Amino acid sequence: MRIIGRFFIFLLVLISSVCFVVLTISSVLIPTIIKEDEIKDEHCLNMPPHHYIHPVFLASGPPIQSEPRPVYEPRRISSSARLDCNLQNKTLIIVNSHVNHAAFRKMQRNMFRPEWLNENNAVLYFIVGSDKSADIEDEMKQHGDIMQVDTTEHYHNITYKAIFWVKEIANCEHGPKLFLKLDDDVHIDMIGLQFLIKRYRTIDDFIACRVISSGPVVRNDSSKWYLSKDEYKFNTLGTYCQGMVYFVSGNLLPVLNNNIEKSQFLWMDDWYVTRSLVGDYKISYYSLEQHSLSPNTVPELQASLHGIRYRKWRTIFVHFRPPQRYPMYRRKRIFANITDVNNSCEILKEARKNFVPAY
């Protein structure tokens, strides 16, 4: 028995020694995933560990129909920027913006500074619609990052903007490695975004977002989100992404483009892009719920600040919902303008400095 015991001890020591040598050599010769995900920042807390996989959802819901179809094909207004097709191995960031939201675009440019874009091999464009009363010629010439589409600004027309940018990207010989779409009223923790870009730029066949696993269909015709049977005949929207922000792996963009001629149109652009255009292609939806916050009012944001410090993972995206003209909101202070948003952003920045690591 003593001989067997000594033999097992010898094997254990031998295996441990081999593992130690292998790990030591690999740490010197092979760049590790941990090093890839490391981002130097004094407040870089509450990031998921390198082996963490965000909660995964698979597509479910009614089959994608081919009708109804888009009414027209959106086109770029000639005086606006053209997409630079030098996108290979890059992250393409598209910000959906209202033509009159110059202040929100300024906020985004202050976050997506040129040095940050260069460091992360990323490019930024704004997609806006048209409005006869809006003059953005000077802004377009100054920044060269606005692509204007010949569609009237209305939330029922946002899908036409999406069709435009999908086709624009598809026209490039080499598409981006990673694609990010966000709304212009989303505040971003740039260190956290850098972390997610490093995490996602090596993965295919995925969309990352706040996942809606079984989206309800609103049949109340007094609601902003009302859908008629002619627009959408089923009683559930199935699995799709909330549109405030979503990542799309670069290899999926040709799939989205090919399905424009096959999949049904819906003015809900988030569902159209992240569900209808995906079609029956097998993808994984990664949930960013733990990284997102979407307050309706300033008091609601303030009430959330304490919770932000103790969330399991770092809050990266905060969507400031625009004013709503419905009775339920009349007595609440909505994010009515850029001043509200900027003040709230400063509050968030201070809150992020006091993160408490979750263990």
C-alpha cells in the first residue's frame, strides 16, 4: 500500500511540475486572452472576467414573412459624406441621429474622440434624415462624418435609414470586423465600450444587445408602438434587440443585406434589423442587460445611481429616453433637451468613479 501511495504522490508531483512549466512557457511566448482584455484605467472595475460569456439567447418566434415590402429605396443626399470602404479589420460605428440633433452629435463626438477611434481601429458616422427647415451643410463640411438620407425625419422612417446603411456597407469590398449601432441620446462609458470591442471583434455569428426574448405586439391604436394586423400579423415579435445599442459581427452584414429582398418590412427598425433581416440564419444573441440602463425621467436616473455602484457588471450604456407626449408622463421631468442629458452624464461620470467591485 505504501508503494502505491508513493507512486500516486510521485505522479501528482510530476503532473503539477509539467503543468507549471507549460503555463510558464505559454505565458511568455503566447499572448493570452487575459492580456487581450486588459485595459489600463484607474477606475476599470466591474468588468466581467475574460472567461465570462454573456447570457445567450437563440432566435425564436413566428417565421419571418416576405410581406409587407418597403415602399421606397432610401438614397444618400449628394452633399453628405460617403462611407469610406477601408473597413477591413475595423469597427464601424453608426449613430442614428435626428437631423436637428446637432447638440447630441456634439456629445457623441466628445466621447468618440479621434484618438479613441484610432486606438480602437474604429470609424464613426452619423445617419440623419432630411428636413427642409434644417440646415446642416456647415456641420457636414466641418466634420465629414454625416451621411444624410432622403427620408423625412419620423420614427416610422428610421427603418429606411437602416436599409440605407446596410446597403452602403454591403457595397464595400471588405466590410468591418465588427459593427456597432447606437442612438444619439445614449451615453457611453468608453472604457467599458473598449472592453466589449476587444471581446467581440474575434467572434462571428452573433448580435449583442438588450435582448427582448418574446416581444409583445401592441394593438392599442392610441399607443406610439401600435402595430396593425396589416403591418404585422402575428401576436408576438419573438426574439430581437432593443435598438438603443447593438453589436453585429461583421460576417453577418452580407446576410442582412441579402435578406432585404426576402424579409418583411416593419417601421420598428430594431426588430427589422436584428430579427427580420437575420431570417433563418443561425446566430446567438448575447445579452447586455447588465451593462445597460434606460431611465425614463431624471428622478428615475437619480434613484438608480446607488444601484449602479453595486451592479454585478459595469454600467456601460445609458439611454436617455426622449420626451413622450402621453398623459402618463405629464407630471414627470423627462430628458427634454441636451442640458438634461449633459447634466445627467456628469452625474454618471462621478458615480462610475465610486464603483464597488462585485464578488
